Amino acid sequence: MNADLWRSDPETAYAEWQHAEATGADPRAFAERSIVQHCSMFARFHRYLTSHGVTVAEFGTDHIDGFFADLDRDCAPGTSTRLRYLKLLDRLSRHLSLLGLRTDNPAATLLPQEHWPEDEPMPVFLWPDEDARLQELCRVVDFESFKEMRNRAIVAMLLGTGVSAAELTALTVDDLEVGARPSVFVRKRGPRIARRVPVDAFAVEVLRAYGKARIGLPVSDGLLFMATAGGKPMKPATLGQCVRAALRLVEAAATDESPRLLRNTYGRRHLLEGKTNEQVSNLLGLSSHRTATRLRETIVDPGDDDDQTGATV
């Protein structure tokens, strides 16, 4: 690869390298979904370097530490994010050294200090009986107000499609299809590729009713879910309130009653129904199978006598 491209457009150079030459430890070429994730990670690191007037040929351990300080504000403690970035930067530095753009590898000195988390928090989810009660609540289609219908449709969307809170707030009216094969189109966001997700059967009628009511509103903004009649997008706190209110109605509870609870419940339900880790990861829009793997680890074998202590973190 031409070293000049790394000097003029590092993000394009990185993407071309990932597709043409980069390999993992196997060594095998990376899957396309992994490449998407790697490019997103590199773009974030490169934005940090650019904001500090540093190029990919110049960054050192102090810049990596500074980047991690920024990253820690967005990432939960005890996850593997730091190690994944260090592995990415290690491969990057070795490649740039081969091109003559670097003479050192700052990530190599930091890697021995990082380890895969041994006790990652168990993902939060609803047990099947709680999930079933919440599904029944989502089958109700008679509401006293549009707001009440909207709040229930939000719960149905989270529980019946597994979209994230950020993805839900970005959905447009046109993204919801409630015809013969009900589904929702989720647009590309960060490392997650665009995907069309079937709507689970229990959520179809309430989303169909809501979609019809939403189209009838005289609002020019195309968002599917709005916080106000003026078309303002939903806030994370409001989504959390919708989830908590629905849980109270079905006498369910969890330590984290956020949209993540319903997204994980959706993923775990589909694992219980026989889908593979890859299939569930695809439904959730994830390039890694790590979330599906962690959810599968919470499924107790029928022959296991251990108590179901559940996920409470």
C-alpha cells in the first residue's frame, strides 16, 4: 500500500488496508462486519489524534492514555474495550513500521498491562415468565390517549425487535413496515450495519395501530416516535420511564430498567428459541458475537440443578 495515502487520508488508508491485507492472529482475513467495527474504532482514535494535532505516525503512549481517558467516560468499567483498542493500535503500529512511517510501537508496551476481563457483569434481562407478561401487555391496542399508545409502542418496539435506544429514536415513519411481513428497517449507526429486523408477533398489532395513528398526525418531521407534537425526538430518560412504567404493570423488576433490559431480553429469547449466536448478533446489529455469547451463558441447561439466580447487573 502507498504510504502517501496514510499521510493524506489515514481513514481511507486504514479501510483499504483492512480489506486488502490485514489479518487477525489466525492469520485469516477479517470478516466484513469486523472490518466495519475496526474502521469505526480507528476513526474515533484518529479524530482524537487530529484534535490534538498529532498524526498516526507520531502518536505515543501518552496519546493512547489520553484517548483512553476520553473513552472511559463512555464505556462501562470492567469491559474489554481498552484491550480491543490496544490490539488494534498494535497491529496498526506494526503495519506503519513496515511502511517506514513509524520506528516504534507504543501499543506494544501497554498490551502486557491489559487482560481480558474475567468477571464481566452478567447482562441484565427478564426471565421468560416476566418476558411473557410484558409481551401480553404489548398486545393491548386500546388506549385513552396517543401518548399512552406511543409509550406502549416504544416498549413493544424494544422488546419485539431488539433495537437499541439510540436506534429507536432515529427511526422514521417509513422505517416501520406493518404489512404482510412486519419489520423495521434500522439504519447504519457507528459500527452497526443497516439491517431489517422482523417484528415479533406479539408486537405487531400495537405497532400497526401506532403507525397508523402516527401517520395521521399533522407533523412534517418524519420521526416515528416523538416527544412532543412539534416533532422533538425522544430523550433517553423518557424511554427509560416508558420501560419502568410497563414493568410495574406486569410486576417485573430488574436492577437496570433501561431499554437495554428489553434489548437483552429480546436477544436471549431468540437464543432460547434455537437461533445461533451469529443469527442473534445479526438481529442486534452487532459485528461481534460477544453479547450473544454472554447471553447464552445465562441460559441454564434443563439438566442443571443450580438455582436460576438471574442477571441483576
